[in-house]
Amino acid sequence: MKRQDKAGLQNAARWAALAEANLRIKLGAYSPNLGGACNSRKTHPLIAAMGYPIWCNRHAEMDLVLRYGEQLKYSTVYVARLLLKDGSLGMAMPCPFCMHVLSDVGVYRVVWSEGPDTYGEIKL
């Protein structure tokens, strides 16, 4: 794993950790092009059915796009899932819809966690 990708996933995981403590699925999205100040810590929409707040209905990637849109052009977006059982990284591959939206705003590359020491990536 490249050093910059490892750092990007670690930053995404840090933002995931900031989500409410009682949430079962924590996702974080991060783009270094935004100076590290623009990140997302939303959760997965599947938990909305459990009575969590409305903001739980967006994937972290979508929240990043809604907040920063065109500023993401030519950037790499990192997405990480934090597993609650041990705090390690789990599978966080963006869904097809999120991939399409990231591509539409001009994101160049997406990197996601697949496990504690593995990751996936795609150039859009």
C-alpha cells in the first residue's frame, strides 16, 4: 500500500470514529485536496430503519459530494469503514450510485478499505 493511500484511509477512519458512539455502521470519507478540513463522518442508510436520525440516510461519499461538489474535481477520495467490534477497517467499497456521482463531480480516483491491511481502488 502506498504511503499516501495509507494516510488517506487513516484520515477517513478518524472521521468515521467521530460518528455517534452508538451507531452500528461507521463510514468516513476524506479528500486531501480539500486541505484536510473538509471531511464526512456519515453512516450507512441501512441503520435509518433502526430509528436513527435522518442524516444517517446518506453514504459518507454522498455527504462529501453534497458539501463540496466541484471542489472534489481531480481529487482522490478515501472511504473507510470502522468495525465496531475491534476498531479495525472493513469493506467500504462505494456503491454503484456513489461511484457514478463521484465520477460526475470529477473525482479522479477512489480508494476504499477492504480489511485491516488491504484496500481497493479505481480511477474514474
